[in-house]
Amino acid sequence: MAKSTNQVSPEGKPIFPKENYKFMLIGIVVIIIGFLLMTGGDSSDPNSFKPSEVYSFRRITLAPIVIVLGLLIEVYAIMHRPKTKA
């Protein structure tokens, strides 16, 4: 029978080290900033459409890049293994 490579931690111990949780929090904050960059464009007149506000660089290009960056930080936070002390 093959041995499992997964290390079983005692109950009550966190799944990830403290450093990983810090990276996860940073990733969530970056994702929220990306979504906040997409907001806006409220018009006082509902019958008028201003393409310059809706299709701005901030909403179409910058915000999605920031969101993907936040998702990459989250992937790094999950996959990162801290260095073990030898």
C-alpha cells in the first residue's frame, strides 16, 4: 500500500500558515479595489447615455487587470509553502 503524501494536522490547527492568510487578505483587498474601479457612471438624466463615462480606460482596462492581479495573489496565497526550518 502506498503512503499518503498529505500531512494530517491535528484538529484545531489552521489549514494555512499565518503568512498565507496575510496574502489572502491582500488578494481580497485588491479584488475589491478592482470592483470599486468599475463602479460609477451615474447620470442625473436616465435618458442620456455618455459613452465616455461607461467605456473609460478605468472601467474597461484597468479594473479587469486589477481584479486578475488580485486573483493571482489568491492563487499564490493558496499554493505558497513557507520555508521549513532545517
